[in-house]
Amino acid sequence: MNQPAQPTAVYEGQFGEYTITPGDRRGVVLYRTGLVVAALAFAVGTGLGLVLPTNQTVVYGLSGLYTLFWLSLGLSLATIHIYLIPLHRLLQGFWLVGGLASLAVAHYGEGPLVETVVTSPQTLLGVGFTFAALTGIFFKEAFCFDRLETKLLTPMVPLLLLGHLFNLLPPTAEQVLVSLWAILFLVFALRKAFQPLVPDIGDKSVFEYLKRGQQPSSAA
């Protein structure tokens, strides 16, 4: 015999009731998958860059890992739930600008992408937009879920990037900070993978309310 269909859970939101669809859950899974892959690519790249001696194979491998990181971050930014649509679009715009700048540096720079960013800090004026988008995710997660690792990452990432851009940090300090970044990013992504799905979807009634507010009035 066929099993009776399970009743759909109804949630009470700030602006009315809403339900969670399979598409909502799939979006959260994709968001978290992007985070995990991005964190793994960043952690592996950081480890290789700090441990292995610099050679052409390593630096080109780091560029490949950065590409994987950037694509995975894009997946997360496409599926993240942020109530403020302009902020969501801003982070996606940062990601796109950072990707285009990275492509330009990779093709027109004097060497492989990662090596050029390390030796020519001014390239962060373009490539750094990618990490600004990532910092936006950290800020959102710190604000919404009060996670310690994202509270630490939110100021740490800009501190490291600006320190490198303006040559304010000694190499040892940069190595320590990028190592902490890689570790905390991985901790965040792995913890996120085991968090219940529904909190990441958020209050859908708020999204609907904001969507209605952006539509032109039909009144005469």
C-alpha cells in the first residue's frame, strides 16, 4: 500500500505563514556545498603555498585551486538567502569584479595569478573584490547565527588584505593570518554542513513582503 503523504509543515513568519519547499532545501544544500568546496580549496592552497618550495608546478596548481575557490564561492552567492536584495546583488557584483580582475591578472600579469598577487600587492585593488564578497558571507553568518569563527574572520580578512596591499604586515604575520583564515574558514564550512537546513532558509514571509514592496502599485 502507498504510504500517506506527510503533511507539509507550516511556519509562522513575521508577515504571515509560509512553507518550505524541496527547492528551498536544495538551495541550502548547494549553498553549503559551495562553502565546503571553497573552504577546502582555500585550505589546500594555503597549505601548499606555505609548505612546499616555490616552483612552476606549485604556483600554477595554486591558480587552479583559486579558480575552484572562486567558482564555488559563486555557487554559494547564487544560493545564499539574504533579506536585503541590494546587499545580495552587491556581493555578487563584488564576486564578478574580483573574477574579472583575476582573469586579467592571470593573462596579463608577469607570472601565475597567485604569485603575481603576492609579489604585486596592488593587484588586490581588483582581485580583492572576490574576498570582499567572501567577507560579506562571513558578516551575514556572524550576524544571523552568532558564530565565533565568522566573528573572527569578518575583521581578519580585510586586515590581512589591507596589510598586504599597503605593505603594513611582515611576512610572518601574513603567514599566521592566512593560516588562521584557512583553518577558521574550514571550521565554519564543516560546521555549517551539519546545521539544520530550515534556519538557513530564513523567514520566507519577509522575502515575500520585500518582493511585494518592490512591485509597482496597481492603484490608479
